[in-house]
Amino acid sequence: MKKIIYYLSVLLVLIITLYGINKIFSFKYPDGIYDLKSFYRMEKNTVDVVILGSSHAFENINTEVIWNDTGIATFDLGGSVAPMWNCYYYLKEAVKTQKPKLVILEAFSMTIDWDYTDDSRIIKNTYGLKMSKDKIDAIKVSSPRERWVEFLVQYAQYHNRYKDLTVADYKAYLNDPLMLKNWHGFGCNYEINEFSAPNVYNDGTREAIPNKQEQYYKEIIKYCKENGLELLVIVTPYPDYNEKVAHILNSAKDYAVEAGYKFVDFNEHTDEIGIDWSEDYASGAHMSYIGSEKFAHYFSKYLMDNYDFASHDKTDIKYAGYNQAYENYIYKAYDANLKRITDFDDYTDAIKKLDENHFVIVQTKTQIKNLDNSLIDLLKSWGIDCTSDTVNDGDCFIIEKGVPVKCEISEYGYSYAKRFGGKELVACKDGIFFERTNFMEDEEGVNIVVFDTKTHSVADSINVRKDKIDRYFK
Amino acid sequence: MVFNSLHYMIFFPISIMGYYLIPKKIRYVWLLICSYYFYMSWNPVYSLLILLSTVCTYAGSIVVHKFINSTDRVFAKKVLAAVISVNLAILIYFKYSNFLLSIIYSVCDIAGVKYPVITNNVLLPVGISFYTFQALGYTIDVYREKIAPERNLFKYALFVSFFPQLVAGPIERSENLLPQIQKMHNIKFDKDAVYKGFSMIMWGLFLKMVIADRVAVLVDNVYGRYYTYGGIELMLATLFFSIQLYCDFMSYSIIAMGSAKVLGFNLMNNFDAPYTAMSVKEFWRRWHISLSTWFKEYVYIPLGGNRKGRLRTYINLMITFLLSGLWHGASFTFVIWGGLHGIYQIAESVLEPLNNKINKLFSIDTKCFSHKLFRMVKTFILVDFAWIFFRSANIKSALSFIKRIFVDFDPWIISTGGLFELGIDRVDMNILLLALIILIISDCIMRFKKISIVDFVATQNAVFKLMFVCFIVSYIFIFGAYGPVFDAKQFIYFQF
């Protein structure tokens, strides 16, 4: 009897251990696996619109702003360069728990001619699915026959990630619960790059959709027809749009229209959207937060004008997550706007006008006598008494709601320490540390860290010497 | 099908289930089918070879036994010679024909004789060296009347092809394995034996997947391009090769023993902490025990062993080790490797009186720990040096390799971190070091407590046992060399 108990104990402990190891080591990509995980967490039958497609879908269609504008609950259920076959299985998966009034298919990825994506995309676009026949079918269609076993035995793919593990692997919501707990798949880009408008004239020429893409595009249309789902096929606007893509999408439009569904190529509506190619994009394919917001306003109107949606009551507890997600987006956008300021005077104005969700940590990395007058003026404007007795090398001040407080070194050795959502912010003579990253530049001058208490993150960090701002965002 | 493959992980449970569920009297038939399936997963056609060897030695043994008791003992000897010849001929054809041809061509070149170039492109059947020796050992045992011939062809075929030890040993003795096969209908399901068997399999997988396949990356990298590395890297690669070979080969034997254990069989132990040996002679009592005892019993002793004077003993020793080297591979590097071990043992014997005089003269305590450690290290260095020939592609490469160790000695590489750029980075090196510590502890337990680590852990308290099992299994799962980044590396001794 004792031996049986022992054997069972061994088995139990092994199962628990291996389960824990699997949880830590499994892939947690936000562009294909984590969005599905978030989708499964949605309450049943609360999502109005499911958006399928590649990163053109989930980085360009701002679900939070659409919610705020319309009260429509949308979800970006895309994957990295997700081909049509992966979109098809995502659609099948989505309707198991939701009854969307509209399925939107972002059609860019169907223009890519390939039978199989690369390994990382095969993993990203299938591993998030819950184990089912559909998942097995998805893996089989996504990978060559001789490699099915390789991808079906998931653990063999990620067991050797021991060198790549990060804090996100150990903590829930990838260590960003504020952002991801109420996530609806939208991957916002806070980076901005300048582009020029694509010079494309769509003369209506048709080019064939690549075979396998076409096959599964038709399957998506057929599935929607058979299950009474409304489908809208769109193409979001992007700088790298070209004629070949336009011609293939012309063929895609034919299929959609033939089936009685709408097809809209928003590359033909960039003026109406108000696209500013100098700030609306982070890359040649993906919008910046500014661009996504702009597009979301336009797209929201399109949805309300063309489909019969009933806006949800924003006080409905079922949709509290959408409200929270929108707020989170606003906080992040606020911080992103702060980071865009390069002029010293504009920056000092912005710092002075920070809302109550932010506070500033100032650390001097010099003697006061070495500081430029403009910096001394800045410190004085914050109420910091700048004399050689009051400000020394390594001194630290916290400015909350405009009131500066000098941090004295405590008996623990640091000047300031506080936890925000499990993450620790510490200021000491060696620097300003957040999540083990030192935001203090080791150059003479003043280090300024703006901390966002809503997003639990460093909104901005700059080092100021004389009147020159060196921004290094870590 | 290798032990650390998905195929085996599906095959083995099925074979166990069938074994314990079908009627006991026909168990051997099921195991025989499983064994042939196992072998045919390598190459179906070569199963005919093992069948040929089986039938030849089966029939030959029966005939030998019939005539051994009669007046025509000479005929029995002739039949034995014929059986040995046929089996060795097959082995020579598949394994040594190109080697022999190259020797002939070299002689012709020296003599200035023209010759047609013939190359034998046939693949080496997996395990041929092992099952051939196992079958021949049986036949010789029958001749020596150590064992009665097995009349049931299927049971005998199972003895030759028993899948746990078919491809890379241990080379079983007929008096150990055959009686177990004959009585297998009496084997009952024993959960302790099954648990121990699986524990041994886990331990074997740990040695193979965590240690052997990990060090193999560095070894392959350095030996593959030795001419771009300095002495320290070459020494490290040779040290790691000794670990790779040991863990790779031992893991196969342990998994074989564990698999057999689950089925209720006890195979012979093939390794007994060989790197703790204090002399090369002792090393061969601990390394690849099944092969070394085979050569001792069927080559060294028939040659006269140590019964015909000192010189003859040394000659017999050299012949045995040269043949042992040749058994490992059809190349002069293996012959030299074997020859080195023969020379080591002769030297040990010749220098023993001098050694004793020196110890007496300087009052050296030979029983203290430091002296034992010195002898272990000395033995290890000698063995490791010989491994250079074992691993090198040819003799010239081996000699060049050795020369570079001294001529291109580069100790500064230790401080520059260059040692972590040979294929194993710091993280993997730490993983390896922890695993090696466990291996060293295991060998010390084997040496001083004379039990395996599996048996040692089994005698501990339940909590320790549980933690150890979970640790080893987790270690394999996380750090084992498997998945798309790795190929399931073949066990090294498959090539023999």
C-alpha cells in the first residue's frame, strides 16, 4: 500500500512539475498566441465584431477607440502575417464562444504567395488555439506533412527556451497586467516614422490570388454563408501599398461581392481618412497610435453607417474591460505624446502641466555650480531651492502635483522606493531603478524620470545638460 | 529507431502491454516480432542478415552439440569453424572490405603493381558487430559444453535479436540471457522491477540527452576543424569526448538494461565507473565489460592467456587489443587505439616491479587517498590520450592534433572567454557542469558502494527519492537535446 502511495505521489509531483515547466516555457507571442488567450477570456457572446487577418489588422484597427466612438465591442483576432488558412481556423475557433454580428477580414495577407509560412509564424498562428480537431487540422494545413509531428508535439518546440526566458514568461499577463488584462488584440505602435504616400493607380486589373490563399479565402466566405455570419473584407491603408497588391485585391473583391459581402480598400480613401504620412505610421505596413486613432474614427463611422449595430451601454459591467482598455490606451498615448517633445522649452512646459497620474523624479548628477542657468531656472520653477547647500551630486527630488520633496537617504540605503502593481521604483545615489533598469544617465547634468502611476511604467526619461535634451528611453 | 526518439516512446509501451497481456507461453513470439520490427525500422533488408546469422548459428550449434559427444569431435570442430567463418565473413564483407581493399592497394602501390579500383558501397548493417559476437559466443559455448543448444528456433532468434540490446549491446552471454528467455513464461508483472526499469531508462536518457549530446556540439566543432584551434581547446575537446563517449555508450546500455528490466529480464552491467580505474588493466574491467570479457574468453584465453610465459602473454594481449580496436572500426586509427591500450598494459606489467621499488624507497603510501587519486588521474590521462585516435578521422589528423596541443598551447584562452565560443556557451556550460557533478557522484557511489545510482536512490527515504526523480525528469525535459533545433543524435556505438 505504501509503495502504491509513493508511486502515485511521484506521478502527481511529476505532473505538477511538468505542468509548471510547460507554463513557463510555452510561447507567449502577443502577435498570435496571447491574443487568442485573451479572446478565450472574453465572456461568451459579448464580442460584436471579430477582426481577422495579419498585423495589418491587429496593429491598424484600434479596438479601444472604436469602442469609445461607437460602443461596439470589437476584437483583433489576428496573427503575424496570418495567411488565409490560419484566418479560417481562427474564425472557426471564434464562433465557438462568440456570436459576432460582423466578421471583418483584413485581406492584405492573401496577396502573399506561399504554401507555408516560416516556423515562427506556424507556431504563432496555431499554438494559441485550444486543443481540438480544428487545432490539429490548422497545424496540418500550416506545415508540410513530414513536419506535422514536429509541430504537433508543442513542448519539443519550446523546451530549449531556457536561455530566452524573461520575466514575461513567469508572470501573468506577460508582466503587464494593466495593459493586457483587458486586451482586445490591438497591438499599438507608439513609434512614429515618416513615410510618403504610395503612388498607386488601381486601374481595375485582376491578378490571380495565390492558390492556397484563394482556397481558404473561399472557405472563409463559404463558412460565413453557411453559418449566417456577415462578412466585411477590407484593406487598411499603408505606405508600402503597390499595384500588384491592388490587382490581387481586385480579384478578392470579386469573390466578396459575388457572395453578397462588402469589400473596401481603404487605400483609396486616405484623403477622407486624413492620413498624414509623416506621423501616422510606425512602419511601411503598420500605423502609429496617431494613425490608428485617426483610422478608427473613420472606420467607426463607416461601421455605424453601413451596419446595424446597437451601441452597448458603457456602464454595463460586462463591458467594463473595454472602458478600462480605452483608458489604458489614453494613458499610453499621453506618455507617447510626451516622448515626442524635443524642444527644451516645450518640454519644461509639458512637465509642469503633467496630470495627477504622473510624478517626476529629478536626480542631479553634478554640483549645482556646474548646472546651466536654464536648468537652474527649471528646478526653481519646480520649487526646488537651488543652492550649493540644497542641491548636490546625486540628490533626488520627487515632484508630485507640483510639490517637490527632497528624498533623503534612508537607513535602507535608498532615497525613495515604492511599488506599483508589483513593480518596484527605487531612487538611490546610483540611479533611478525601475524593474532593474537604471534610468539615470551617468553624464553630468540632471536626470528626469516621468513616472506614470496609471500604466505603472516610466513615461519618459531624459538627461538634460545645459539646454540640450538627450532622450534615452529604456 | 533510437531510444531517445518519439518512435521508441510509442513502440516500447506497446511492446510492454502486449508482453504482459498475451498468453505467457507465446510471449517469446511477441518479443521476437517486436525485436524484428525494431531492427527493421533501421533497414528492413538487413533483417535478412540477422536472420541468416541466427539460422546459421542455430543449426551449427545443434550439429556441434550432436557431434561433440560422439567420437567425431573433429567434425564438431570443423562445423564450429565453418559457423565462425560464415559469420565473420559476413561481418568482414560489410564492415572491413573497403579497409582490406585499401591495405591491398597500398601494398600494390609500394610494389608497383597495377590494380582495378573496387569500392564496396554497401551500408554497414546496424548492430552487426554486436549480434554477430553474441551469436558466435553462444556457438562456442555450445562447443565448450557450457550450455545446451536451444532447440526452439524462435527462442534462439529472440536471444540473438532481443531488441533492448540488439543494436549496441551489452553483448550478452548465452548462460545469462538464454535461460531467462527459456523461462520467460514464468515472469510475472513486478511493479518494483517495472519502476526500477523506468528509473534506469530515465537515468540513461539523462546521460544521453543532457550530457552526451550537449558535449557532442563542442567535440564535433573542435575535432571537425582542429587545425584552427589551440592546445587548450583541443585538450578540452578531448576531455569532453571522453565524457561524450562514456555517457553516450553507458546511456545506451542502461536504457537497454532498463527496458529489459521492465520486461522482467536482467542484462549484464556494461560499465562500472571506468574513469575511477587506477590502472589501464582495471579500466578494462570496468569499460564495455561485455566486450572486454568476450575478447578475454573467446580470444585471449584460447590464445593461451597468461599461461605460456611472459612474452607470450604480452603477445596475446597485443593481439587481443589490436583485434578489439579493429572491432570498433575499419580504420587504422582504431587499431592504433587498441594497440595503445595493449602497450599501456604491457608497460604497467613491465614497470610494476620498478614502481614498487620506488614506492618502497620513498615510503609512498599507496593506500592513501592522494595516491589513489594520482593513479586515477594518470590512468584517465592515458585513456584520454588514446581517445584522440579513436575520434580522429585518420592517423595524420590524430598526430597533427597531438602536435598542436603542444605547439599551439594557448592558456590565455581561459581568461578571454574563448572557451565559451566552441559550441557551448556559459549557460549551457553551467547546465553541463551540474549534470557532470551528478555523474561524478553516481560513479563514486558505483565505485565505493558498489551499487548503481538507481539502486542507491531506491534505498533512500521517500521524499529524497521523489525529489531526485522529479529533478532528473525535469532536467531532461528542460535541458535535453531534442526538438527541432537538435537531431536525435545517434548513439556513437551504432557505427560499430
